[in-house]
Amino acid sequence: MSLDNFQSLSPAEQEFILNSPALEPPEGVVPNFADPNTDTYRSDIAQFTNALCLILSTAAVLTRAYSRFCAKRIEIEDVLAFAVFGTFIGCVYCNFWIIEANGLFVHQWNVQIRHVSLLRYIFHVGLNLCAVTIMLLKAAILLEWQRLFVAPGTRNYFFWTCRLVLWLHILFHASWVVVENTACTPYRKLWDVTVSNGTCIDVRALYIPAAVINLISNIIILVLPQRVIWGLHTSSKNKLGVSLIFAVGILACGAAAFRIADSVRFYKSEDKIYTAAGMYLWVLAEQTSLYIVFCAPAAPKAFKAMGVKWRRMVAFLMPWAKPKVVRFATDEPRSGFDRKLSRNMFAKTGEEGISLTQVRSSRQSISESIEQLHRGDGILCTTHVTVEVAPKEDEDNDSR
């Protein structure tokens, strides 16, 4: 139904139009305004996904914040990521707002025209918040990669690749936000279907290239650290562990790929309200994946610090729970001082799980002692004794 001359119609005619379905239903389908949410399966999955994205992103941010607190240091990328967490909360809120106002995965012929303006407004605000979140969050990731993998003052391929992707990414998303907000004149025509005067350009064509560019940048973020990691001078096991931490970016790549498919479906379909729900959910999933990518490298340090604090708290609350004492197997009797030293040494380091090696004092040659120093793993505990000999004439002077 055309709304080109809506303002010139009589109140009765306007009311009739506002109560009509927002899209002509398929043949044989009757619009259901009383219970419009007919696809309850997808709607339930969407609500679960919305809550899951919020929980995972919050957990990732808290983990990163705790690691920064333990390190007593904060970087510029932390400021960016923590700041845009507010815009991410706004994105999630917009989805909950749609659920409250109309529901997700509702066919457009089950929605009255009077409700379309509110849904378009929520969608417009949510997309702007998502664009800002993705723009600054990927900037934080690239700055983090640059700080971790490039030595200060170095200008290698990694540095220039990060800078190039960073600035291209910022320019594109900033341009997208400008175009999205200047597509209609007057501005209210962007969401208000009852505004009949003015002009608009079709910004829906930008959703597909935006999704493609996001996928390309996600792939670059995923692949970029891997070459440096596998070039490290360490064991393959360590390389694999570090590589897997930075490989969580594959989640963002998957979300961006599904976002492209739903963007194409949204562009081709007349049922915009229904198809927009899937596209928006994949945008939320991509943002959640980016938060996991940014916070994953800090997770091991945060969990280690939490483990140490947990053991200390347990030791404080339950002093009877003594740590396990590892004793030396030796065939030589030791003095009381040696036994006390060993007990104290292992009781202290047992909290961290690090074993010490004791080198027995026996009549050995220097070469045998040096050879023994180089045996075994872990931390070697040695004792250094300094003997000072005073001249005899000083003692005679003191006695006088």
C-alpha cells in the first residue's frame, strides 16, 4: 500500500492505512496481528543467542580487565575495547527492544503499518551502534597485535599491514555511518514511513559490501599472527598452544560469512522485518567473537592469577589444609638445619607447584659438582658461603 500521499489523506483514511498489514501476505495466508510470532522455534533460538552473546562478551571483558588489574598497566587498546563495550550493550538492548515491541522473526504481513516506524527506528539505531563497536573493537585488536608482535621502533611487514588494515577499516566504517545517517532528507524519513515528502537513497545495497569487507578484515586478523607464532624459537607444543589462543578469530570469520548470506537474503526479500532479524543476530555474534579474540591472549594470565589467589584464600580459611611436602630420597643423614631448610623450602614453593633440586654436599671433585649442577629440570637451589679471615695482628691489638 502506497504512503506517498499519506499526509494529505483524511484521518479516517490514515487510520485505515495504519491498521493495514505492512506487506501483502502470500496467497492463502491471513495476517495475524493478535499473535504475529508464528516462527516460535527461530524466535526462541534468537532470544537464547542474544543472551549468550551478552554473557560471553561480559565474561571476556571481565577477564581482560582482571588481567590488566593484575599487571597494573593499561594500554590504549584496552581503553578502546572497554569504551565500546557500552555501545555493544546498546546493540544487545536494541535486540531485546525489538523482542519486546514485536518479536524476532515475525513476518511483515503480521505487522501493522503503525508499528513499522518504531521497528525501523530500533534497527537504524542498532546498526549505527554495531558499526561503531566493530570499527573500534577491530582497531583495538590490531593495536594489540602490533604491540605484541612488533618490537618498539621496528617497521616491518607486520607493522605496516596492521596500520594499513587499521586505517582502511576505520575509514570504511566511518563512511558507512555517515551514509547511513544522511541517506534520507528529511532525517526522520529514515524510519518514519508516514513521512511522504523528501527523498532517500537505497542504503540496503551497502549491507552486502560491508559484510564482505568485515569478513576480509577478520581473515587478516586471524592469519596475521600465525606466521610470527610459528617462527618463534620454541617447541612445537608451545607454538601450537599459542596459535590456538590466537586462532579463536575463526569464530568471527564464521559469523561474518553467515552475515553475508543473510545480508543477501535481506536485500532480495520484500519481507524486511523477518530477514533483518537474522542479519542483526549475526552482527551481534561477530561482535561477541571479536571480544573473545581481543581478550583470549590475556585469559591464561588472568586464570593463573585467580588460581594463586584462590589457593591463598583456601590456605587462609583452612590452615589445616597443608600443602604436600616432597622429601628428598638420600642415603646420607642430614642435620636438623638441612631438614628444616628442605621443609620450609618445599612448603613455600609447593603453592606454585615448582620443585627444587638439592645438591648434596659431599666430597666430590670440582668437575663432578659442576656436572651435577647441570642435571635435571626446574629451579636449582644452591648455597653460597663466604668466609672472612681476620689477620692475627688485629686480634692482638684488640686484646691489648
